Amino acid sequence: MSLLEQTGEWASISNNIQIHISFVGVILNLLHISILSQKNLRSSAANILIIGIAISDILYPFYYVKYGIETLMNRNVPRECIPPKSFLNVIVNWVLLILRDTFRRVSLWLGIFLATIRFLVTKYPMNHTIQILMKTESSWTGFIWISLLSLLITGINNGRLVIAENKRWIPENICTMYPPNSTFPDFEIVHNLLFDNYQSQISASYLFIDAILQLIPSVLYPFLAAALLIQLKTLKNSRKVMMKKEENGETAYVILCMTIAYFLAGTPYACSEFHYSFVPSEDLGVQ
């Protein structure tokens, strides 16, 4: 087996793993939201941010969930007999791509917001401004603003694209599941000719900005987590901490898990996008 074939096989295995992880992640986060949405838990600003993270972690893998469902539905259909995407299907895919790129960033930055608030409330428990940040309204406002800003950044890349119709697809003779003389519409996302002279620049700029915004939380979060854990340990038996004493261990455990997950998930992806931002191409950042 050649290196190219071996690489293709590895990519296929990785893609299948990603689809299965996405399915599990969506289910677990739905359960997470159902638990944290209980009335007695919704009163916590930290829990609202965790709900926001869970919502983000449901929305951005949905692109892979849909792809997995389509793959499952077409598992017995020969590749050359699978019809192209309809106009509606392309729109749905485009929306899911926008949600994927938008809420992947939102999840990371909400984690930073959560760790920052936790640190500030243990460091300055009597500060009036910090008390405002600890309100649930502030958490919802932060979630909405971070989502809107992330959506705006995603729009930089998607604003250069349009949906175009290709020549109608005609099934091959071996595709006996279709009636004779059947044809199907064929739509795809293509570059908008209005931005034809700037496609490479827009693609590179988007990837660079996205890489920086993904890399900052991945690098910053371990430092925030370390500072918070030190502060919790220092004030473990102090009455100055405005949380239950038994919450310290739970908070430390959650922060440790999030630190490891953010660093392992965000850093390689950010480095990859940072690298490709210097590779001349019009198609990078489209899929």
C-alpha cells in the first residue's frame, strides 16, 4: 500500500471516529443542559456559562452528525449512484458550517470567561464590579455577545461565497434504483465573482484571525486555571470565598479537566490554521 493510500485510509478512520464522537458529544451535552436547566441550578452565573458551553458543544459538531446520518443512509448505495446535493441540502450544510466555525470559538472563550470570573470572585470577593459579573444576566449577556462577535468573524469568510447550480446530474446505467431518464439538480457553494480578485486574501486573513482566536484561549487557559487553583488552595479554609467550602474540590476538578481538554483540542487546530493562513489558496476555510 502506497503512502497516499495509507494516508487516505487513516483519514477515513479519523473521520469515522470524529462522527462517532460528535454523536456522543451531542447526546451528553443535551443531558448536561437538562440537568443544569433545573430551577435551583439556573440561579448560578457559573452554571449559565456552562450551559452556554454545552449549547456551543451541541451546535458546532452538528455538521458531522448530519454527515454521519447521510453516510449511514447511503451505506448500501454505490458511490457513483449517490445524487448530488439539492438546494435545500446545500443551504442546511452551509448553515451547519457557519454554526460549526462560530460556536467552536464560542465554546473556548466561554471557558476563559468562566475561569476568569471564578478567579476574580475568589481573589476579590467583596468587589462590587465582580458581584455584577456573578449575576446570571451577565453570563447570558456574555454568551450572546461572544456568539455575535464570533458569528461576525465567520461572516468574513462566508461573505465571499454563493450557492450556484451546476448541470443536472444524470445517473449512470448501473444506478437501476432510479426511473429511466431521471435527472437531479446539482448545487454547490462556490466563490462569489464579486470578490474574485480577493479570494486568497480573504481566506488567508480569516484563517489567521481564527487561528489567533483559537490559540489564545488554549494558551491562556492553563495560566488562568493555575492561578485559580492556587487561589482556591490558599483560601480553602477562609470565609472570604463566596462559595461553599465543598465546592472547591469540584471546581478544581472541573477546571483541570477543561484545561486538558482545551489545550489538546484547541492548540493543534489553531496551529494548523495558522500554518495554512500563509499557504496561497482560495478554498481554505470553505469546508
